[in-house]
Amino acid sequence: MSEFVVSARKYRPQTFDTVVGQQSITSTLKNAIKNDHLAQAFLFCGSRGVGKTSTARILAKTINCFNRSEAIEACDKCESCESFNSGASLNVYELDAASNNSVEDIRNLIDQVRIAPQLGTHKVYIIDEVHMLSTSAFNAFLKTLEEPPKHAIFILATTEKHKIIPTILSRCQIFDFNRIKVRDIADHLARISESENVTAEKEALHVIAQKADGALRDALSIFDQIVTFSGNNVSYQNVIENLNILDYDYFFRIVENAMKEDIPGNLLLLNDIIDKGFDQHNFIVGLADHYRNLLVCKDVRTAPLLEVGETIQEKFVEQSKQIEANYIVRALGVLSRADVEYKSSKNQRLLVEMALMQLCSISKELEKKKD
């Protein structure tokens, strides 16, 4: 039986060009290597799963490569690259500050910094979750970070930049990693699906990408979960069932009923949604997001803000043509109030039902104003 390797590890970026959604950062780092303008300390900031540690490892590997390509990528063949790939490189030292955050841990690191590299030109020290270091550990680290030996480069990674003391920030080149766009994640998942011989619907991959909330690692974990659930055929229906996501179709029908002023129809749909175990607050938030998407579709300038698959996008465009912008704004106001009042409400179902009734009454209110 072959050993299963999760996609987040199997498809971890190995070169700058394979880092997803961070082109400006990788281009800057490649230029720094090319022009020999490397800082002595870097700080990589950003939310989880956006490629901070992966980029740090790629930078460490590329700096010490003996035969870099014209595109400033590691060759993967030289002695330095091979030792790095096998995990035996003495030039790269990784420290997890979440569990090694004392002054003693930093002193041990400082003692190692003095030793020159045996192979290659630089020794790279990657400190993950650096914000977890104690104040005394930060203070012990300051002098070395400001004036390290010529062969030493520090790469600090954190999800909470605001917790790092200003004296550390002032000694680093700071790179802020973006949340990865839904389209970039979906495209990356499509390439992995092809590589793994998995048939995946575009809409299914878009839903996974949206659920990941800008974190590629989360998207890959969800993708593995769905493949385990559905085999090598990932469909939109499989994804919404496994992740317990409310189908877009419910929101399209709710809006359609509201435009027809069909209060009973919407109350029955709400009852069906509740019977299927969906949270009413999530339903309100999802419906508000649906109306927001309809408003986005009303103007070609804002249409790119819609982060859904092509088929669903066509449905949004079609429904947006049947509804006026001032109606959508009113509906968003109703749902925003319901969202704010939900937690404090003693009868939450009635609150949601009242919101749906108000949506069905907007057309009459607008007609009265015209008269």
C-alpha cells in the first residue's frame, strides 16, 4: 500500500514561479538575488496558508544554489540543492518560535550564527511564528539581527505583525503577503486535479476556493477531503453536501420570490433550509452576499469583483437585469439590520422571517414613493 501524501505537502512550491498569488514579492526577491542586494533580515507577514514559510525556504535554497538559472531559480542538481531537498542542508536552520520562545533558545541560535557556512555562501535562519518570542528573547536577538556576520540572513515569518516590537520591525525588510484570490486558488486546484487524474467541475473548485478564505493550504486540505468523499469525480453537489454549504439556487429562488412578493413561498423555503440543518444567521449573511453580488453585476466596472464560477456568474448577471439597483440597496439595508440584531434577538426565527417579509414588501414601498 503506497503512502498517502496530503496535497499541501505534495504540491508545496519548490521555485519562486510556483508560489501562487504573490508575484510582486517573488519578483522583488529574485531581483535582490540577481543584483546582490539581499538584506540581512526579512520579515514575511500575512494570514495563514499564503506561502510565507514556503517562500522563505525557496529563498534560502536559491541563495546558496551554485548554478542558478537565468530566471533566478535553483537548479535542483547541485550539491547545495540536493542537500536542501534531502533535508540535510547545514546552511538552513529553522526555528519554530511557538515552542522555542525563550532567551536560551535565542542564545543557542546566536551561537550558531557565528559559524561560517561549510557549503555555499550564506547561512539562512528561518524563524516561524516569530511574534511568539518573549520580550526578553526579542531583546536578546536585537543586536545580532542588526549586525549579523556577512554570511547570515534571517527570515522571520508571522501571522501577527502587530505583536512584533518596533525595534525588530525597523531592522527588517518587510513583505506583506496577500490573501490569495479565489480565481488563483481555483486555477491551481484545476492543475492539481489534472495532475491527480481527478475530474472536477469548475463550480466545485470555485466553492472550495471561496471556503478557503484566501488560504491555499486550507483549499488543498478541503480538496483532499472532497476527493476522499467523492472519489475521482468532484462535483458541485458533492462539495456543498460535504462542506454543508447552502446551494446558490436557494438564494436565487428567495430573490425571485421577493420580487414576486411571494411571502408564503419564501417562508416555506426558509423552513426547508432550517430542516436541512443550516444556521439561520449564516443564511442571512449568505443572502446579503447574494444581493451584494447582484449589485456588483449591475455595472461592468464592478463585475470583476464577483468571485464565482462562470455558470453561477451567468445566473447572477441574468437575475441582476430583472432587479433595480435601488431595490437591491434597500434589501441590503434590511439584511444588514437583521444581521446586527440576530444575536440579541429572543426569537431568531421570527427575526429572519420578518426580514424575508420586508424583502417581499420593498417593491410596494418603491411604487408608493414614485406615486
